Amino acid sequence: MIELNRRHLLAGVAAVGAASVARLGTTPAHAAVPQAGTQAPGFYRYKVGSYECTSINDGARTFPMPDKFVANVAKEEALAAADAAYMPKGMVTIPFNPQLINTGSKLVLIDSGNGIGNFEPSKGAVGRTLQNLAAAGVDPKSIDIVLLSHLHPDHTNGIRAADGSIAFPNAEIMVPAVDWAFWASEENASKAPNDMMKNYFANVKKTFGGIESKVTKYEWGKEVAPGITSIATPGHTPGHTSFAVASGGSTVLVQSDVTNIPELFLRNPDWHVAFDVDGPKAQETRHKFYDMAAAEKATVVGFHFTFPSVGHVEKDGAKYRLIPSAWNPTI
Ligand SMILES: [Zn+2]
């Protein structure tokens, strides 16, 4: 009889190991096939009406939690939430997931990931969008539109390949007009309150320098690509935008950064992530967005949700809860 207590379980594993070696006589068991040593490609397909969507994993960053990662609570509280989500001790993990939407007439990439070399040394942990697009059989030259939700580096820098060239040479690059006005302003840049903000302003200059003519500014509440409508969700940045992707009576909400990682900021919607330009505004937006998504039982896709980053959001008292969608082997 197997008793499921910790002592028996651990002892049991050792005993089973010894027994299987003993059964094989003098030859210890060994794997005949070399281990892969690398992660599998990260892409996941789902349908929205007649549209075929693909969640493309750009990777994930794990780093020691900075002191003010959650700007408005004590670090111990933030660490406890990360610990409760089984993140490595003292660390925080942030995944990145651009979305590819094939409408049948247009191929649209929503956000572009970190690019390569943005967070050195990354050891390949981020900037995986191009390789995962290739794994999904997608030629970057075939992408018609790169639709950016806001102008933070983890969303924009993938528009450049490692050599600095444009990774999607035939794509129109669409940016929220409000964010462009904010981040491209020399006056705003000169008033940047801290190094993080200074870096963000500099990054916009570097990433979009010389390609301003390829950039189209879009407004909120508009169909910015076939079946894709921009939704005003400001706060995280002034022009931060989410999208409704609709086809044949089905809709998904691509929330972008309405929350950063859900384990902290969807569970605790009043927490402000360090990267917010306007924390209180982002908090207000978050409640509005999730109250609507929960009432509609809408499918929500989150750039910083765990891959494949598709799920539903429910109200849970004053908090929210994410129910990830089950992996669907057919589409
Ligand atoms: Zn982000």
C-alpha cells in the first residue's frame, strides 16, 4: 500500500530507483538518447471566428525583485505574492507573448517582443519572437502590420533584428498616437523623473530613429486592422492600448499590459507595477477592464500572462482570478 505522506513518498522514490537497477542486474539503467538541453518552440494557435491567431512566446525574464517593483506596497508583501506563485526565491519572472492574427486578408503582429540584446546577458531567455515565428512557419516578410500597444521596450524592440535592420521589412508599424506624442516629446524627455523613464525615452529614439516614415499613428476606438479595434486603456503609459479582435460573432480581448504578471497584479489589482507612468490611472483602468471582461465572460489574452497567455478573468471579491484556457490540440 502506498501512503501519501512526505516521508514515505521521498523514501519510496529512492527505493523504486534502487529496485529498478537491481532488476537489471549489473548494468545500471541509462538513457540511450541524448537530452535536448533546450526548450521546445513556443507558439500556440487558437481561433477567433474565422481568424487564426497564434500566441508567440518571446521568452521570459527572471530577475531579483527590485525594491520598488510594486511601487505602493512593502517589498515583503510583493515577495510573498511571488513566493506564493512558486517563483524562484526572491525573484520575479515576467513572460512576454506577442500575438499573431491572420485575418485571412492581413497578417497582423500585436507587439514585437524584446528584440535581441535588449537585456544582456539574456542567454536567449528573451527575444525569441523571430525564432518562434520561424518555428510556426511564418516568414517575417509576410507580416503586413505590426500593431504596437504602447512604446515600452519589451513590446517595441523586436521590430529590429539583431543587426539593427527592420525585422518585418514589409510591415506598416502602427503606434498609439497618444503614446507617440508622449514618448517622442523632447520636453517630456527632459523632465523624466528617474533613470527608468530616461531609458524609456532614449529607447523610443533609438528604436524608431530613421524609420519615422514607416510609422502610422492610430487613435482609440477605431478599427485599426480588419476586425481589430483599439481600446483606450491608459495609465500604464499615457497611450497604452488594448485590442478587441472580432470575427464571426467571436471576440477576444488582447489586454496588453492592463496588468503586468497576473500572479501579482490581477490578484492584487490595486498594486502598481514600477513600470507604470501613472499608477492610480492604471489601477482605475484595470478595474474597469476586468469588470467588463468578467461580466462578458470574455477570453482575455495577456502579454505578460504565462504562455500561451490565453484565459478568462473572474471577479474574486475585491480581487480577480485568471483561469488559463486548456491547451487545445485542435483548432
Ligand atoms: Zn510590458
